[in-house]
Amino acid sequence: MTEESKTYDPVTGEHLKDWGHRPGKQFPALLARANEMRAAGLGLVRIRMELEVEIPPAPVTHDLRAPGEVPFHENIDIAGPDEEDNVQKVRETMTALMRTPTIEAGAIMPDACPAGPVGTIPVGGVAAARNAIHPGMHSADICCSVMITDLGHADPKTVLDAAQSVTHFGPGGRPQGNRFTVSLDLLDAFRANAFLSNPKALRMAQEHLGTQGDGNHFLFVGRSRKTGRTAIVTHHGSRGPGAVLYKLGMEVAERFRRELSPGTAKQNAWIPADTDEGRDYWAALQLIRKWTKANHNAIHQATVEAARAEAGDRFWNEHNFVFRRGDIYLHGKGATPAWGDYAADATGLTLIPLNMSEPVLVVRGKDAARGLGFSPHGAGRNFSRSEHKRRMGKMTPEAMLKAETEGLDIRFHAGGVDASELPSSYKKAGSVVDQIRSYDLAEIEDYIDPYGCIMAGEVPPFWAKKKTRR
């Protein structure tokens, strides 16, 4: 056999890993170079030596901080056993959360309540991380947010009827022929992003525009106490596209967690912000924010047109998101940014809904240091949905709705009344308002008193419906 006719076994990814290279975007180029050298007749030992200089240094691992090493601010009062139990659980989970190596400060809002296993950021929680984005700290409902539109002196019932004719609650998206149009520029931006350029995210971006989901999402109609003018308020997040981004973000964060901090709880895994993955994820968050704003706008504009109303001022704000100040990434889980320029479209005003029988607060944030610049996003809960159901005893959801919302036009998209969304399931609105004032978190500028709302409610899964029909 001549020298020219010799063949050599190729260098594989397993060779590279055995030699100390870590899989990543650089692997294809490394393999190509290794096999060029192999084809040129170099042995494996020589190839290994040639590529050794490109082995990155071992990553610095991060140990958990000591308990209590990073304190957090409490902006919450205790009145009664339910609140005492709730705050104790919130303190426990925040104390564990503060041990995460990237976290430098934390805060809890008056509406704080647990949201998962110990160590999970609570609703009403804020966590400041240096050079790190924690997908688990904005949750799957990325950019859950509220938007308000002034509708002048439009009749509230006409507006609520119009809104019911155009909005869409429940699982899934709009059927073909009944969809809103997504900006082609925004879809192109999705395609250019490593996290959003997948068929599922792109499909859902089109199907889910103009939808509000389920649970505590709502469409509220009321009147400004200051001006007497009618207003519409919507509450929902980024729906399917956001859920896809969250899942992919958690997968990437988990890879970094195993490498950088195996002791960190999985729900607190992070993506280093200064990596390619971190930059791509940050860009994806901004695109999801644009999509969510477009989602609110679509529902508002369709309602304006169906009600034949004239739209006035409109603004919005998110409360499940990540905000950047320098190299600090502020994660607000059910917490509202309360500094004037938190985003390019910030107006200085934000919204805090309380419950279906109480006003939506229009507030001006005060960038309070003890709140890390945040204010609450709503009323929060002192106990779980199941506990609320237990406490109802023999009282029906329908009777409870009538007793708690007398004089209001309350509609549940899912049909039956979801008692876990009734006012008694939430903290007392007056107490939350008092704490906003006492902790100087925001200044209340107006109240949008309720006329009525459409509540999403919990929609039973399809298999439960089948069982009922039988």
C-alpha cells in the first residue's frame, strides 16, 4: 500500500472530550482542523498537542453563600395568624434563595407569598444578581403584565360587551381565520435569535397573539376616580412564546449550573450574562417583551373598535421580568419596576390591580432602596387556592361571588365561577395599600374603580371534561 492510499480513523468528539475539550460552539471547527491534520498523516498524540492550547481553563465553581450572609429587605406587615404563617414561609424561601452565589440583594413586597419549593423566589420577591440571568426567577409566565387604555366617557357595559366579543381566554391560540397579524419585523427578529428561532415559538407567536390564557388573567373595565373617564385594563403574559423561551432558558441554565455551581438549587440556575448564551437570552427577553406589548395592544385596539370608542392615553408595565441596572440584573417575580426609566417606553406611571371588587391603582414609583426599586404587583395570597376552597365549607362559588361582588358585572370565561379568584382568596386590599404607603414604595395618583371584569379562571383539563360528560 502506498503512502498516498493510506486511510486514517477520524478524530471524533469523544477524542476531543478525552483530551479535555468541553463541548460547545467551537467543537465543529476543532473537529474539522483535527481531521485535516489526521488526513495529512499526523498521529493522534501530535494532534492532541496541537489543539491543547485551545483547551479553555476550568471554570471557577461557586459555592453557596452562608445562611444569612446576604440579607433581604422586608416590606410586609403581619396582622393575624394567616399572615404570620405566610410571612414565615416567605422568609424561609427568601433566606434559601439568598444563598445563590450570584445574588447580592433581595426584597419582598407587601403582596409576597410562596410560589414553589423552599428556595424558589416568592411572588412579590425581588432578587438582584451580578452578571447573571436566572430564568426561574421570572417564571414561565415571562413578562406577565398589565395595560390600561383611557376610553373617555364610553359606556362601561358597552366596553365590557365589546371586549368579551374580541378577547380570547383559555388554553391554546386563536383558530385560523380569527387571528391578529404579527409584525413581520418581529417574526424576523425571532428567527434571528438563537432561543426563538424554532418552529414552535414562531407558530405560537402567531396563534397566541390576542389571547390572555387562564388562571388570574383578566380584562377589567372601570372608571377613573380622578376624571370619571372609562378605562380598560388587561392582565396577561407572553403565552406560548414565553413558555417556550422559559423552557429553553432553563435547559441552558441547567448546563451552566452543573458546571459552575452544582450545589445551587435547579430552580435558581443561571446563565452568565457575559456569555454568548447570556447575550442571546437577554435579547430574547426583549423580543418577548415586544410581543407581549403587541398582544395587549391588539386586544385593546380591537375593543376600542368594537365599542366604537375613542382611545386616549395608554401605558403598561410588566411584573415577571428581568431588568438591568449596570451589571446588576434585577429579577422581579410578581414585583413592579418603580423607577422612572426602567424601560424606553416607561411613562413613570405603573398599575397595581388588587382584586375584582377593588380599584386598580395608578401609581408613580419612588425607586425605594428598601424595595430595590420595586413596588408590589397586586394583592397576593395568604393561603393556597385549595385552602380557600376548604374554608368555603358548604358555601357555593356562585353564592360567594354574589356576596363579594354585589353590584359588579363579573364574568368568568370558563363558565363556572372559579372561587380561588374571588376577593376572599386574596389579601385585604386596604392592607396592601396601607403598606405601599408606609414603606414608601409608590405614590398613588389615581384609582380605577371597578364596573366589572372578565376573569379567565382555571379551565378544567380536557380529560376532566370527558369524565364529567360520561
